[in-house]
Amino acid sequence: MFLNPVRHITFDALEPYKVATFWSAVTGFPIRPDDLADDDEILLEPGQPGVPGLLFIRVPDGKTVKNRVHLDIQPPTGTRDETVERLIGLGAKLVDDRRNEDGTGWAVLADPEGNELCIERSAVERGLV
């Protein structure tokens, strides 16, 4: 049996709980029940074996340069464009629009603290479901 060696994907954050709340809405992963709004570490637990959690750790300074690593999100329901609008409503900002007229491409967003993420077409839009 293969065990995924990646336990967590960790984000530095000025306000870990606020950023974790945003990413919880992106992924559907709940915040660990015993994590509180003023904690220095907040964990989103996927609840699925082999899937890494998202860990948000308080740091004293904000993001200053472009991420070297980011997450690509494929919406499990709805469309890419619906997801982009929903996340903008939750505080994300559109950084770069790479969507094409033929429906291909992606949108680059930044979470409330500036961490980039890409929103790709959903599985339905790709014809996978």
C-alpha cells in the first residue's frame, strides 16, 4: 500500500484563522474542531486517508514576493467561472485571467493574504464526469 509522504501543505499567515476560513470554503476541508480564532496554528483536515491537510501558521510579516508553489483547484461541482466568482465574493482577488474564449485556460486568484491559486475547469467542463 502506498502512503502519501506529504502530511500537510503549510501556509505562512498574518491571520491564520482568517486565511484558513477562506481555504476551508475553497476545499470543503473543515477547520480542526479544537482550533480557535486566536491560535497560532490552524489545520484544515481533509478527512480522507492519504490527502494532506492544509496548515496555516502565524508569522510576523506579510507576503512580499510571488509564491514559488501554489495549488491548482479543480472545482468538484459547478464551473470554473462560478468558482472564481464565489471565491472573489469570499475575499480573493483576480491576479491574472488566463481563460480563453473556447473555454480552456484558468484564472489566477490570490487569497486574502496574497497567496496565489489557480482555478481550472471543473471535471464536468472537462468531460470527465
